[in-house]
Amino acid sequence: MSDPEPAEEQREPNTDHLDDVDDGCGCTEIWEHLSEEREANAD
């Protein structure tokens, strides 16, 4: 018998958008990275 799918609130969040961010960086670095990605995608 297989385990049932976890409830929506128990699933791990999708963090693919942070793959290019270094481990251990702070909020400012994450904010800058996301802003740069948004600008690049807007073009």
C-alpha cells in the first residue's frame, strides 16, 4: 500500500526560483536576485 499524497499545506514549497541564489545569503541578496529576474523577464 502506498502513502497518500500529503495535504496541500504539508507539501514542500517550490523553490526553483531560488536555484541561482547562494546558500546562506541574506534577504537583501534574495530580493536583488528576484528583482533582477523580474526585470529580465519583463523584456
